[in-house]
Amino acid sequence: MFENLQDRLGSILNGLTGRGALSEADVSAALREVRRALLEADVALDVVRSFTDRVREKAVGAEILKSIKPGQMVVKIVHDELIEMLGGEGVGIDLHAPAPVVVMMVGLQGSGKTTTSAKIAHRLSTREKKKVLMASLDTRRPAAQEQLRQLGAQAYIDTLPIISGQSPTDIAARAVQAAKLGGHDVVILDTAGRTHIDEPLMVEMAEIKKRSNPHEILLVADSLTGQDAVNLARSFDERVGITGLVLTRMDGDGRGGAALSMRAVTGKPIKLIGVGEKMSELEEFHPRRIADRILGMGDIVSLVERASENIDAEKAAAMAAKMAKGKFDLDDLADQLRQMQKMGGMGGIMGMMPGMAGMKDKMAAAGLDDKLFGRQIAIIQSMTKAERTNPDLLKHSRKKRIAAGSGTDAAAINKLLKMHRQMADMMKMMGGKGKGGMMKQMMGGLAGKMGLGGGMGGMGGGMPDLSNIDPRQLEALQKQAEAAGLGKPGGGMPGLGGLPGGLPGLGGAKLPGLGGGFPGLPGLPKKK
């Protein structure tokens, strides 16, 4: 979503951080570029103007600490103001009201209200263990009520039985009554939309609000709509009174101006963002994390959260045990590739790694994308169990059979086998006996530099059990990571030799004591 803005701001601010001293003219020139970048990203003009004015005021009068270069101070000010523009602290859905808590969904037709209603219901039932009832108040769009019923059936969420001929206000009243009788904690009202704002729509919304007395009124807006989204938010807020925003299609290739403008214009918090089509692909909106991503500082906390949701703890423990013995077969490789796909693929992970945002384009140019992972998994699935356990069995005739079964060729199979061999060698080095193994040393060093101590459980001094970390601990971890150099653009992972633009395994990044980089993944050029 923010890739263009990220690239523009990254290049502008990198130009500042390299200088020893900054004049007022330097700051003004940089802010002109920042202003242009924000306008190109479709941010509302008045929002851009107030943003740059606040940054200029703070940057010109800023007290520069001796240990910090003036350019870095400007980056910090831009970062802090970006967080402020996005809303400061993240705000979730407020359920502190007598049950059933009524959540009313409003927005234009095609913004994704019905799907978002089901996603919110799924999130509340799985994460917060709430009993949720969904009701469709859209009597105009063909099969709208049936669509919500089917989504409810897929996610095992209760939906209000459809009675034809009822008005939206009557359905709202019936939904609240049914939720009371059924012992539901939350009732979600999916209202009708229009292709544009009109008077009958606003009158209907006001009537539904009067009859159902909602505790939350969430405006669902498509983040690809740009400037129109700001006018939409203002209109709904004036006529209906919204309590928060939900932005859909944040995984799209839009410019992100709506997300940056709507909070500033309405003063209402962005509570949730849709980042994909699946039921689980709805995330809380954290202004600090989004600002970090926009400025290329990564988002370690979200990456850890995503890992804890997607990584199977038992499989991870079994993998750690095999790694300790230096064993790594093709089944293990396939598991690793699937885990990466679940966590958003290579691009999604890279976008959250500090200083790694620029690597995505290089990897795509080298042909190392998520489609490649799919092909590699297909190759592994076309092998017999014996072949996956012992790749040395794969001679020409077997490779021919596997290529036919996976729709690839012998060259692709050879690349996969080379990658597996390199990773297996790496696992042996990491699982070696010397000083407790390379992996233990590396993770222990990382933990020590981030102030987490050596014995953190897991792999005997390895990383902590992510599934049991409290969100507040994660925030503290993020701050410690930034202090250790993890959160700075281009500042790499401590203990990994700096990693100014590469990951271990991507050719070039050196590990202490190895005298060279990890073997590069196939298809990715080594650093000169």
C-alpha cells in the first residue's frame, strides 16, 4: 500500500541523515520534497500543509543532542509527526457496554462491508471468545442477506434468520431482540450502501441508529478510493456520527492517502485494516507500526505476532531438535516454504524487517518471488517419501518423472536440490557441537544485545516462545530492538555483522566466526 511513499520518503530522509550539519535551507528543501511525496500519495492538501508546518516548526527550533546528527533528528521528528497524524495510539473495538453490544457497519456499496462484518465477527469469536450474531439490513442489493448467511456458515458465526419483506429498521430491532434472547455478547448490523452518498441513505442510517442504539458505528472505506474517502468520512460523521474507521484492501497497490488523511480530517481512530481476502486477514491498526513501515524502519512486533499466529509450536520444536543434530531433509524445506507463505510470503516478511524494504525489488528482479516457492513445494510433493528423505536417490530418470509431475523441468529441480544442500550444510554448522552450536551462539548474542538475557528457553538460549509473549512485552522488545540498531533504516540485525542490505542466506551477509556469508539462495546475485 505505502510502497511509493516509502521509497520517496526513504530517499529524501537518507539524503539528510548522511550530513553532519543542516541549515534551515536544507530542512526547507527536504520538506518541499516530503510535501510533494505526500500529495502524490493522495493525502489531503490541508493535512499535508499542517504536517509540514509542524515538522518545520520542530525541526528549526530543535535542540540537537551531541550524540545525534541533525539529519537523524529531522527523521525522528518526521516519524513522530507521522504517528501523530495517524492517531497516536492504536484503538480497538470498544466492547465495554451491557451485552449485547451493538456494532453498526456503514459505508458505500462495494467498500467491503459484508465481508468486513464477517471478519470482525470471526476475530471477536476466535480471539476474544465472544458469542456474535450477524444481521444483514441490506434489502436492496440482490442476495446481500444470503451472502452474509453463507459467510456466517463458513466462519461458524450465528446469523439472523432471513424474513422477506421486513424493512431495515425492523430487522435491526429484531436482531437486537434475538441477541438478547440468544445470550449473544455482540450483534453486528451490516447496513445497506449506495454507489454514492444520498439523502435517503442518510435518513435510513439515522433511523437504524435510533432503533438499535449502537455502541460502535464503524465506517468501512476502501483505502484505494483516495480523496473521495475523506469526503465520505466527513459526510457520514456529520449525519450519522461514526466512532471509528475500518480500511479495506490495504494489501492493494494504492497510494495510501486515505489512511493518512481520514484520521486527521475526522478525528476518529482507524480501528482495523483489511489486509487480504481470508477471514483471518484483518489486523488492528497501530499508528507507530505503520509509521515505522512507511519510513523503512520495519515492524518487528507485527512480524513476531504474525509468526506466533502462524507457526506450529510442535513443528517448530521438532525442527529445532533436528537442527541440533544437523539434519534437514526436503520435507523440512517444504515446511519452511509453507511457513513463509502463511506469514505473507517473502515480500510481506521483508517489508517488516528493519532496513530490508529495499530488498523486495532486488529479489523480484532476481526471480525470487512467492510463485517460486509454490513451484518448489510442487516439486517436493511430486517426490516419493524415500526421495524426500534422501535426495541422493534423485538420478536422471527420477528427475524426469518429478518434472512431469510438477510441471517444471530438470533445471528447476537441480536449483531446488542445490538450495536444499546449501541449507542442510548451514544447519550442520548451526547445529555443530562447538561452543553449543552456531545457532545457539547467534540467538544468544542477539538476545544479549537486546537486553533479553541468555537463557530464554526454546533452543537452549535461543529466541523466546513467541506465542506466550504479552503485547506489552512485544512493544518493549520493539524499543529494545530500535536501541540495539534493529529499527534504523539500513541498520541490520545485531550479531549478524550489520546486514546493511542482505539477509543471511541471500548472499553476502557475514556471520561472526564463519569468515564468509551464508550460501546464497539460487537465482540471487552475490554482493560484489
